[in-house]
Amino acid sequence: MTHPNPVPKTWSGRFSVPVADAVMEYTASVSFDQRLALHDIRGSLAHARMLSEIGILSAEDFVAIEQGLGEIADEIRQERFVWHLHDEDVHLNIEKRLTERIGDAGKRLHTGRSRNDQVATDIRLYLRDAIDDSRRQLRALQAAMLTLAEKHVETVMPGFTHLQVAQPVSFAHHLMAYVEMLSRDYQRLADCRRRVNRLPLGAAALAGTSYPLKRERVAQLLAFEGLCDNSLDAVSDRDFAIEFCAAAALVMTHLSRLSEELILWMSPRFNFVRIGDAFCTGSSIMPQKRNPDVPELVRGKTGRVTGHLVALLTLMKGQPLAYNKDNQEDKEPLFDTVDTLSRTLRLYTDMMGDITVNADAMRRAALEGFATATDLADYLVKKGIPFRDAHEIVARAVRHAEEQGCDLADLSLEVLQSFSSRIEGDIHAVLTLEGSMASRDIPGGTAPARIRAAIAAKRQDMACDD
């Protein structure tokens, strides 16, 4: 809970008039940055230990700080900590509470640092944990997709371009396209994490500090892989947060594309899949409705996450070095992006385990759009006809089949030979949906053997990553 209090600001000695209540309410961030509290305490403990090791803090002060911060962490976890609006932010709230508990030792904790490098460190600690969680959730979603794919390696569906029937593919192959997209998302987050995992502490307000701090020791204590090498950059840039939001926007974009397909496939006009009741809602007026609300909201929330990315880019674009108050506005978009991505991944993983596939409807749809026309063209090429000529021959055959209201495979051998004398009795095996799929037996193709191999390879890759 958050309460106002009349305690003077830590910097109030410079001013003759107290800050106006409206300004205080407008500039305070504790209502949202309190979620950084445990990360703030973790960073403070590492900073205090280092100060003790180099002799700036006495052993007694360090023990008091360590004990006091531990007790405050317990208060926060148990939701007993009282947040004060007049203390502006998470950092000052914790520092004030620490001083209340342990006296002057609490006032010495801030030696050698600024809120500028402190908040940059807190955000990096928070975001590092969020990235690790997002990557675990991505793997869980991929595993759910692979499980569904394994059941439908030989389930035929129409592959589309321009939302028109193009060629027959396996439903598993279609799902594996999204598994690949999520693999790249997983890699992007891992790459982003390396740049997040750099320590800003020691940059102080903007120019470093005159205290002989051991920044490498703090980095070691906090499991950072290295230091931010320039103090101005360390406190002022938020490109690591922007990069995360960009990666998150791509994850959401990929899931939005799949959501759009699920929404279409749920329609009676497609009837390809049925999403479990737990992930659908009804209508207040039409009792027959089963609305795919989860995929629709994923599609909608993608715009929200993309908007946060644009907001952070816009936030940074006009700022001179070094820190500016503008950067207080980095947290809410970042926090909401983390929350939205996490909830979406968890819900999507559960939903993928509750999807029923209508294989018959998929097969019927694949038979409706001359999906094997390219196979006929390829057949003619293998018989020595130039591809462009084969293309023209098949186009005429398709037009004839369309006029007759049938598929290419339904045309008799005699009719097919009227378009080309190179067509022989083996043609009908080529024009089947299964024959078309099986013929694409190259790496990345939709042949069932290739799909099974791709699923096995992906499971192996995921196991190695773990």
C-alpha cells in the first residue's frame, strides 16, 4: 500500500519552498517502480558488501545493513511494507525504512552511488529475470506445438498463398513454421540478455565516483557478465529495454499471425480446428456462438506491445546525455510488455494442448483448389517439357477441370493426354494429395519423413539448450 507522508525530501536542503503536492504526485514513481524492490535490495546488498570489503563501510555497519535489508525484503514479500508517496520512488522508500530500522548505518549505504546508476542496475536485474522466464515459457509453448504436430504429420491441409489454395502441406508442417519462428525469438532474447547483463553501478550520477569502488566485485556478486564501460552511457541509455520490447513485439507478432489463422480455422466456413471451451466465450444474444476470444485478444494485445516499443523509442530519441527525468517513463511500458508477453505465452501454451483438429475438413479443402497443379507441371518438366510450356499446359487443364466442376485428379487419363501426349498412366499417383506431399522430400519440405526428422531435431535442440 502507498501513503503520503510529510517527511522532507532527501534533497530539500537546496530549496526554500517545498515541492507542490501536484508536482509530487506527478513526478513520483513509487506507485509502479515498487515492483523493483527486491532487485533494489539485491543490488544494495552487493554494493554494501563491496563497500565493506574496501573499508568504506565498517563491519558493524555492513552487518546492520544486511540484516535490515533482509527484514525489509520480508516485509515486502509479506506485503507489510508501507510505501510513501513523498519518498518518490522505490529506492528512497527502502533507504528511509532502512534508516528507521538501523540508524546512521542506513544513511551510509548510498556512499559511492546515485539513484541514476542504482535504477539502471535494478532495471537490468529485473529484465534479466524476465528474459529468463520468457525463454522458459517459449520452450514450453514450442513443446506443446511439437506434441500437436506429432499427431498430425500425415494430416493434409491446403497450404495458402494470398489466402488462396496453393499446394497441399501437412498440418504438422504448418505448425512447425511457427516453432521455427519461436526458435528465432528464443535466440533473440538470449542475445538481448547478453547486452542487458552489464553492470551500471559505479557510474554514479554520470561521471563515475572518487571512491575506489571495485565494480568488478559487484558484478561478480550480482552475476553480471561485465561492466558498462562508459559512465554517461551507463546511466542514460535504455536501449537494452528497447531491444527487449522489440524482441517481445516479434514474439507477439508471430503469435498474432497464428491467432489470425486459428480464428479463421474456427469459422464454420473452414471448420479446421476446435479450440477448447476453456479458451472461448459465448455471446450475450446469440446462444450458438463460440467466440475465439483468446486468439482475438492475443491479436489485439500485439498492438499494445508494439505500441510500447514505439513509446520507448520516442522516449529516448531527443534526450541529451546524461540522465533525464524522461527516463522515469521507461518503466510502465517495459513492465506491461513483460506482463503481457508472460501471460500470453502461458495461456497460449495451455490452449495449444486443447485444440482438436478436423482432418477431414482440412483434406476436403485441399481438394477444392487444384492444389496439385504444380505437381502436374513438375511431372511434365521431368518428361522433358520446358517449365514455362508445362505451366501453360497445366493452366489449360485447370481451366477445363474448373469448367467440369472437378479436380485435376478426377480427369481421366484420356482427357489429361489431350493437353499433352507426355502424360502417361502414372500421372494419377502424382496428383494425389499424399503423393504431392511425399514428393517434397528435401530438407525443409513437407514430406512426412522430413517433418518427423524436423520434430526430432527440434526436440534435441531444445534439450541441449536446457
